[in-house]
Amino acid sequence: MSTSLFAADRPNLIVIYTDDQVHDAIGYSNPDVKTPHLDALAARGVIFDRAYVSSPICAASRASLMSGTFPQENGVVGLAQQNFDPHRKGGEKAHLTLPSQLNKLGYHTVLHGKSHLRNPLHYGFQTGRESGPHDDVETFADVKEFLATYKKEDPFFLWLAPRQPHMPLLPAQEWLDLYPLDSIELPSNYRVEPLPNSIFNQGVPGELFFRDSDYPKNAKKLSGGPPRSPEVMKEFIQYYYAVVSHLDHQIGAFMTQLEEAGEADNTWIFFLSDNGYHLGDHGLGNKITMHEESVRVPMFAVPPKAQQNGGEQVRTKSLVSSLDIYPTLIELAGGEAPADTRGKSLSALVANPDSTQHEYVFSECVGVGGEAGQGHRMVFDGTLKLVLTDTDEYHLYDLANDPDELTNLFASSKPLPKELPQLHAELSTWMKSIGDRATPALP
Ligand SMILES: [Ca+2]
């Protein structure tokens, strides 16, 4: 793919934005997961193997993507739905949201599925609606109707945000049948419960969540946190994967409809999730932490037909941020993202998957405990991950040698890497730039 092709003439833009899908809960990264439609779609574009969200929790991740800013910059830092101020920084530096920018560039903008920032029309979408809590059918019915009735004067920007595989996990039996329990593998870093350490805090210090009271259907309500036995965890994973496969099926049907509507030839599709999910790894459920399972998501981009690569899978190992979506879409629409937008257009990386999108990615999750500033932050250079926890402890992981993030180098006898001071400087500079507090000295 060439850069000139990236500047196609006002293509339609679709973002498929799933909910709580961990990075390897997709077939092209994990053969245990059955997602034939997503695998085929991804094979027509570029897979971003190392994509990180700016915040591993629903509302903060979404507001961040819509505004092109980190949570502490736009004020939506937590879990609960909040009235999202479309003008970041309280209006001092008025900055239109992604849908508002695309409206100005002549796009028809529509959201169907989960907004989680209250009414999507409030922050720039022209049409669409937030679907109900059990939207596995409703959201896809809404987008089907949108495509069927869409008038073709203007290109469209469709934000398709199904709630799956978020709780509750209620798959039909046909999807569960794809995953016999005896075929389910536990994660290599599975534990019955986490070690007592602030790195695992998911609320106020020491608080842990599984949030699976609706799983499985009709089951006795389970308590909110660990311990979680191997048997229970395998059943949980079975339900989770089954929901992912159902979601894949629905996306496949939508792609067929897009094709039949004659729009596939002039549409860019981006796929990602708002955050990952702990499936018993480290003894955890839910997200919120800075571990890979929480902050890393499946993500890929598919260009219009004429620019596709003929079904040969293309993957990039470069670090990518969810914040890159905003400037990428603005560029595709022929506009220019505001200078202080945090992400960077993916155009150069799509044209050359061997290139480097970011030297460092950052993430934060500081609003869950209910007190401002409480939570975790991280910087990651692709090998080393430095985390500052909510009790001011630093953790350092070497993912090249420890991909499961089991050894905190500060608590081991291993020598600290020479890159550590630079990593700390990057974390410190970034935290200051988003209005976070000063970083403590390294141990
Ligand atoms: Ca989510």
C-alpha cells in the first residue's frame, strides 16, 4: 500500500469498537478462538499486533478516543458514565470531538451501540443512539437499518460499538458448543488469586473485581472477586470466547451487507476494543491494571478494496495507541487534526508496516477508586514497561524475557536495565503534560 493511496477521495469511515476484548481473544492471534470473519477481514489490511489503549476502562477509553486526549486532559477518568464535555480542558482550549471534526469535513456521522458517554448527539454525532444493555441483536439491527436507508450524498462515519464481550456473558448454546470445556486452556500466568501487591489494585487499594455476577446464565451469583478455581475460570473463558464468536458472526453479516450496499469499495474499516480483560491471569478478572491483558487490545485497519493487499496477512510489531485513530480518520477525511491531538496518523505505518509509529506508549487509569489521582500509569517502550501504582510503588517488567509480567525487576536480584532513567524521564514528562502529579523518585 502506498501513501498516495491512503489519501483516497473521501472514503466512508467505519470504526468497529468492541467492549472488553483482550488482545489475544481473536483468531489471528490465538487459534483457540474462532473468529473466521474477523480473521478474513484483518487479512485484507494491516494488523497492529502491539496496540495499547490510552486508558483500560470503558468510559475513559472512549472519551479519550473521541477527544484525541488522555483522560486527565478531558476529565473523563473513570468507570461510570459521565457527561462528556466535547470541549476539552473545560473549554479553555476548545477542541472539537472526532465526530464534530468529521461533520465539518462533510461527513454524515452516526453512532450505534455503546456510547457510555451519554447521548452521542451531545458530543457531535448527527444520528444514531445508544442501544440498551443487552444489545447483541439491537446494535446490529440499528446499523443494518442505517445502511439500508443511507442516502449517498455524503460519505459516512459509522461508529459501531457492540457491547460484547462485556458482561453479562449470555451466549446461545451453538456458540458454547464451539468450545468444549476440556479444550479450554488457562493462561500461562493463571493464578487462583493475585499476590498481595498494589500492582493489582482495581479500585481503592486492595480492591479486586471480577464483575461477573451475570455469568453464567442462571448461575448462583458469584462474589465479586477472587479466588477463582481452574474449573470456574475455564467455564468463564468458555463463555467469553463463545460471546466473541457470536460477535464475529454478527460482524461478518454486517460486512456482507456493506458489500451488497456497494459501499465496501470506498470504505476504510478500523477495528479495536476499548480495553482488554483479565481471564484469570495474575489471579484477576476485569481490567483497570497496566498489565498486557488489560491495556493491550486487538486492532487492525482495512483499506477500501482497490488498496487491499490480496488476502496476504500483513502484521506490524510497532507500538500503536488507540489515540492514533483520531488523527488517522481526520487525515483520511482530508482534514488536519489539531496540533495538540495526542495520537499520530497511522498512514505511514500502514504504508510501511516495518516502520515505527511510536517509541513509547502511555496509559493511565486513575479514576476508579473514586479519588482523583488514584490508580496506575505506565510507559512502555516495546520491551520495558514501567508502572507507577496507586500506592506510589514502581514496577518494572522486561517483556522480551518475561512476557507474562511475573517478575518485577525492582523486587528481583536482576540488574536494572540502563534504559531505566530514560523511561522514568518519559513517564515523568508525560504525567506532567496531562496534568497528573509529579512522579516519585525511583527506588
Ligand atoms: Ca470496556
